[in-house]
Amino acid sequence: MSLSLRSGSAANLLEITKAKQLGLPELTAPADNQPDARKIALGRKLFFDRRLSRNKTMSCAMCHIPEQGFTNNELARPIGSQGRGLKRNAPTILNVVYYQRLFADLREFSLEQQVWSPLLASNEMNNPSIGYVIETILNARDYAGLFQQAFGGPVTMRSVGQALAQYERTLISGDSRFDRWLYANESLALSSSETLGYQLFTGKGGCSSCHLIQKDHALFTDQLAHNTGIGYWDSMLRPSREVAVQLAPGVTANIDRTRIASVGGVKTNDVGRYEVTLNPGDRWKYRTPGLRNVALTAPYMHNGELLTLEAVVDFYNRGGIPNELLSPLLKPLGLVDKERAALVDFLKSLTGSNVRILVSDAFAVPIGDPEPRKLNGT
């Protein structure tokens, strides 16, 4: 969307964190970072501020795009500040607060800590140090006094992480048609096809073995990592070795990996959870993602390989991709056309009722353009 078309209405994000949303468990936050309106507003400002990248062109919101389900529908793998594609898909951050561990390889435990990874990663926002980020904020006149007001102290590594985490904890979205059907007993909230899809999801399809549905809430994740075979295929079997490269802002091209390696070195394969644990049994294991708002968050899988929900259902209907570490939970399902369509219909019923409110609120935030340079001393 053109920046000139961005307009929205600020929402009461603190109230969103306090309100019980149908289908979601009670929101929790660390004792030292309880929801606070000033901290939320500061984190929201940081999230959309492009000055927090080294070249002043990227914000958190440029990979987690509000109007695209707080992910990126346009690229399987986002483009970092160096113009090269990352190795994993940008996950939605809607309901990210409910994950016990973060990132596809489960390497982080808290939002407060997680936010520093993209800020410092050389292929993401590319800041050279924590101090560099803090100095950037200190030098921005529009942040003067904001950290003192929100945290009672100066800008620190801790307060930056806490502020960003405060905003991310407001991005909760439940009360879908599925929730009203299951948890509010609104029998007409789902169509007959969607109801069949639910029955397949919890029965023949076996989807709920990993994408859990509880009696009083549903996060659609077991919080674990599994090998579905798609990571194995990406590393070992992929016929094409091209990756997306940004040639100019908004302009990308698929370039053969060998050409990239000739100037930038060989890019290692993604082996999932193994990169954290070094346990060979964890090769190509990735986190079970939650499925709320999944109709808004294409493309799918940890690498953005599957472009549609239909492709995802077909993938699991085939039983994943065979490899020696394939999860024993995966097997061919034998779903017929009507059943596959019903599963897709069910997944589309998981969109939360307040997504538009969160997007509109995001559009009300300044993007953090660098201050214009002074010419001729004026």
C-alpha cells in the first residue's frame, strides 16, 4: 500500500489487552512489564520506526505488515536491509504473546529478548550493536522524554525490549466465527462445509494432534517442533536453487545461488531446531504455528513454500515428504476433494473479529522517516 494512502484510527490497545476474547486464554505478562498505556504507545512507535535499521529504511512493520496479516504476503522469505532474502518466512505476530518459545526453531523464550534478534541480525535490520540502536533513539528528537515518562529512566537495552514487547502483546485476535460456534454455542456461525472441516480437523485429518483445541480456548499449537519433511526437501531435494534478491526498493528478482555465492559466500542450508540444540534428531524440525487468522497470512510453512491453504492441505494429505526423521504423526490421509475443500473452509473460519481494528490502529502510526538533511546550513 502506498504510504500516501495510509490512514487509520488509533485504538485503545491497553483495553484490548484487558478484555477477554472468546477462544483465547487470559493474557499474561512478566511481573516487571505489566501492560501500561505509555509503554504500549512507545513500543508501537518503535515498531513502525524505519530509523531503527542501520540504513534507516526498515522497520519491524516492513516484514510484519499490518494489512497483510502482520506478515508478508508478497514474499516467501522477506528481504533484509542488505537486499538479500532471509532463509525463513516472516511469521505473523498476531497472538504471538501466546507462544511459549519464539522463532521457528524455538530459540527464544520471551518477547522482551526476542526483539533484539532482528534489530541486530546482519541480514535483517543490520544494526552493529545494542549501543548503536540506543544512540539512534537518543538522537531522535521525537523520542525526547518518552522513555523517562514510560519507564522512569533513560533508554536502555531492557526498556527498548520491554516497550516493543508491550506493543506486540496487544496484537491479540480471537472471537472468530469458529469461536462463536464452539465456545458460544452459535450453531449457525459455521456453514455445513466448515463444520465438516472441523470434524476432519479433529478426526480423520489428525490436524488437532499438533494444532491443539482445548475445552475453553484454542491456540492451535502444541508449542513443539516437528519434522514435516518440507525442511528436508528444501535442503536436500529442491530442484531450483534460486533465491529472491532485492535489486531496488520494491523490485526483486530470483537469482541462482551459485551466482550469489560467487560474491557473497555460500549460504548454509536451514536445518531447523538442530541449529539451536545440535541434536541430530532435531534436523528439519520447526515450530507448530498457531492457525488463527491463517487465511490472512499466506504464504505458508517455515520457508513460505506453499502459497495457498489448498496447497497446505494437499501437502498434509500426501503425508508430508518422506525422510528418516519425519514425524510419525504424518501419514497419507486419503481425503477426497470435498473433504479437502471442507478443511480449507474451516481454516478460513479462524479469522478474528478485531483484525481490522488492529490494522487501522497501525495505519495511524507515523513510519519514522529520517529527519530531512539541512542544506546550506538552513
